Amino acid sequence: LVSDLASQAGLVFGRFRLFEELRESRARIIAAQDEERRRIERDLHDGAQQRFVNAMLNVGMAQAIAGPMSETSDLLQHAAREMQAGLSELRDLARGIHPPLLTESGLHAAVASLADRSPIETSVVGVPDRRYAEPVEVTAYFVVAEALANAAKHSHASSIKIRIEEEAGRLRVEVSDDGVGGVDSRHGSGLLGLRDRTAAIGGSLNVESPNGHGTVVRADLPCG
């Protein structure tokens, strides 16, 4: 009997150790991915974005020299509009890769920025005005970003609410909408990737989306 108990305890311990090793491996992979995201964002900011800005300055100088009545005025105005649109798209891309506002100002400011850019009326409740460990902030940010993006594409919602609160050493992230529901959280690379990300830092992700009753995305994260 004693040997049986010892054997079972060894199996349990072995499984626990394998689980911890898997979680730590996931965390290392995600940390490496985040570092690469930051590098790409910096390269876009210092390289391509700066080239756009310089080109727009040159076009502005050309417009001033040519004058509003010149034959090239319309072409220069069109070029300026196209460059401004391209710069805006590039900045959106850079924010999606890794938002510099999150690094510089924290979760409160970054989530407020996401809400401001949402095409659906979005309110923000809570969001503690303090800094958390970087993996926690990044995970919470991408949970909100993915939920907002999915709602904009599929929900037909008229309003969205973001709620982020700290309770008992955990950070609770909730994004709810009043749309049509029916989201299948088992599919879609965005939600599956978020599940891996939350699990890697010791958290969890849950999606409730009954047909006709909106969608609620909840993440439970360690404060870190």
C-alpha cells in the first residue's frame, strides 16, 4: 500500500513538473515574440515612418514654392493626402505589432486609446492607474484589442464596455458588447493565441457568446 501511494504521488508530481515546464516554455516563447514585436515596432518608427514624414515635409515645401495656381498643385495635394493615409496605416500597423503607448504610459492610457479608436461606442470602467509586470500589461492589452477587433467585425453591436479591475492579487479584464453573439471561441487564431498567452503567465481566458445576447470576453491574470 505504501509503495502504491508513493508511486501515485510520484506520478502526480511528475505531471505537475511537466505542466510547469510547459508553462515556462510557453512564457519564454511569448517573451521572445514580444521582444521581436518591439524590435519591429522600433524599426518601423525609426525607418519607414520617418521616411514618410520627411517626404511629406518635402511635398509641403514643393507646394509652397509652386503656389496654389500652378499646374502641379493638384498633383502635390493628392501626393500629400496619399502619404498622410500611408503614414496613418503604418502607424496603425506599428501599434498592432507592439503599442509604444503601452510601454511609455501603461495599461490605463493604452486601453483608453483603444477605446477612442474603436468604430463602436466604447466605454471604459476601472483600469487601475498603476504599472504591472510587462507580460501582464501586454496580455491585458491584446485581450482588449482582440475583443474590440472581433466586435467591430462580427458583432453588429451598438456599444462595448471595457472593465479592468484588480482583486485579490488578480487582474480581471472584461470586454462585453450588446451584439448578436454566436462567437465560436474554439476557432480563430486570435482567440486561440490569447489563450496560449494568458496560460503562459498563469492566467485564463473565457468567452461567453450565446446567440442573440452579445459577447463577453474575460481574462483572469496574475498581477505580477
